[in-house]
Amino acid sequence: MQLKYTAPRASRRVDPEYRDRVREMSSGRWFTILQTLGVSAQILTGEVATCPECGGSFKFLNTRDRGEFICREPRSSDIYGDGFALVRHLGGDLGFDDAVRAVGEALGQRELSDRAPEKRAHRAWRGTIDRWAL
């Protein structure tokens, strides 16, 4: 299944602040998010349906407003998880970071510009180093 995900796939990891913001905003909104990404409402009813990705037995549970699902593939083990795992499963070869970006895009959230991790680490240690330098 091809999701409506237009952001370019990035090789870098998603920013933890962005990931947490998207996770918080997605709670209780998975039905809308998944439809925005192009998932058919017919498989999001809570009834057993055919998985559009693997052809297995699929059920969208959403019991804790986290987009929970279970997919019983015909020739392998069950796939289950939260909404991010569902986006990864239905997106084919999406990694976790790209799934977060896809959900963020569906929520209208943009990832912040690149911030070098070295600079953040440097700022975190600056006060300690200054104290010891005296």
C-alpha cells in the first residue's frame, strides 16, 4: 500500500523533541491520521478485514487511543503495535523515523531545522567545564 507521505526520506534520526511532540499530538487522533495518510476507513472499523499490505487478517483496535492493531500474516508471525508500527507496516519499507515524520506531516507538524548534536552536547558541558577551569 502506498501511503500519502510526501516528505523526503531522511537518513538522519528524527529529533527527540519532535518525536515526543508528534507522539503526544497523535494520541486519540489515529483514525483521522491514518485516513489522511490514505488508509481506507473500511479497515479501521474494528472488525476483522484483509490487510492491504500483506493480505493477512487485520484488525484495528485503538483500545488506548494509541492506534493499536494486529495483523496475522498468512505465512509468518503476527505483527502488532501502536499507530507508528501500523504506519511502518502499511508503508512497506518505512523506518521508525520516517513513520514519525509521516504522522507529523498528517498532523501538520514540521520537523525543526537541523541542529548539530555536537553543539547541544557542548552547551550541556560548558558550565561544568567553566567551573573546573577556575
